[in-house]
Amino acid sequence: MKIGIIGTGHIGKSLVRKLSAAGHAVTVANSRGPETVDADLLTDGARAATVTDAVPGAEAVVVTVPLSAIPDLAPVLSTLPPETVLIDTSNYYPQRDGAIEAIDGGQTESLWVAEQLGRPVVKAWNMTGSHALATKGAPAGTEGRIALAVAGDDERARQVAMSLVEETGFDGVDAGPLADSWRQQPGTPAYCTELTRAELIDALAAAERARAPRRRDISVAAIAERMGDGTTNPDVDYSVRLARVLFM
């Protein structure tokens, strides 16, 4: 499959490595230009390009940038053909993204993304930490394999995204339409808690929409306090333990 990946943060880098190693023709782009893409991302055949050049001909495009950067991509992504699967990995953190009135007012994050881009999206890979995505994938059938939710309105697009999630080492769970993707947003029991398929299905069902933003903000404050002196960094599983305490 031809896949364009926009964004070379921690999530984007892991997706480039995993999907190109799986045999996909991956083109990667960021806002700074192809010359800034790390050479080690290209060792399995991925190609660096500009954002404009990364998407033509792609069967799937993964957008993995901060939510605040989404509107800047509209001129390129709004022109994709309808059969192209557009996958959104973003999460809303007002401390980072600035306040977005529509989301603060209750709009589901990825519905806002779809509105900004002028076309449907599928939400995937948003509910796991970058360390887990890079290191905790496992072959299908492995006991305790972590599961990730995939939400979208088009069944074919959802299935494509779920297949790609599986190829990155995680069980894909069909989370239904995009309007329900709030169940995998920050502050919910599914978010960054590293659950198995059965556990994740229960966690999605148990989500409480009204409580999620407050829980999200408490977790951000707790991590900031832990790192407050600039020298005490949380260990890699601290955020998982914190999420399980606060969100579940």
C-alpha cells in the first residue's frame, strides 16, 4: 500500500519505521522540509518529501501533528480523492494547542479535525504513548497484546486503518463512528492505559464524556509537577500508571 505520513514527532517516526518495515511504500513529510527528516527513518525504504508531494497517489494518509497545526494542512488534504483513507492520530491538549472553543464546548476532537480538513477522517493510534507504540507491539495472538481503538464513519476506511494498526503490533478494535471517538480521547478509561482487546471494549463502554476533560487536565498537571525541577523525569510507564489511577 502507498502511505503518506505527515509529521515526524515520536508517533510519526514509529509509524514510518513500522509501516515501511512491513513492506508498505511510505512517504514521510514534515513542516520543515524533506532535508530535515532523519536518515534512519528511511532505512527500510521510506522516502522523504514535502507535504504537497507526500499525498498524491497515496491510498492512506496518516496525519500525526499537534491539533493546532491541522488547519494548515487543509489546502493539501481537502483535495484527496474520496477513496483515500485519511487517519488522524491527534489529541487535544489546550495547554499545548491553545483553547479551541468548539472542542471546549463539547465537539468530538476528530469531528473538529474532519471539519477543518473538509473531508472524513478515521481516528487511530491516538490512545497510546509514543514509547508503547515504539516498543510494545507484539505479533497477533500474543497473550496480553495491547489493543487500540479505531473510529470512523466509513466501514472500509475503518477496516483499512484497523489492518494497519495490526501491522504495527496491536489489536485493532472497531470503535464505531467518528462521533463516538470521544471514548478514546484523553481522560477516558481507554486512553494510555494499555489494555487488551476485551479490556478495551469494556473501557470504551465505561467512558464518561463530561468527566474526561477534567481528568485530562489533572494528568497534565501531575506530570508537570513530577518534572517540575527539570531533572526528575518520570519513568516510561509512569503515565500508564497515572492514567489507570485517574481515568479508570
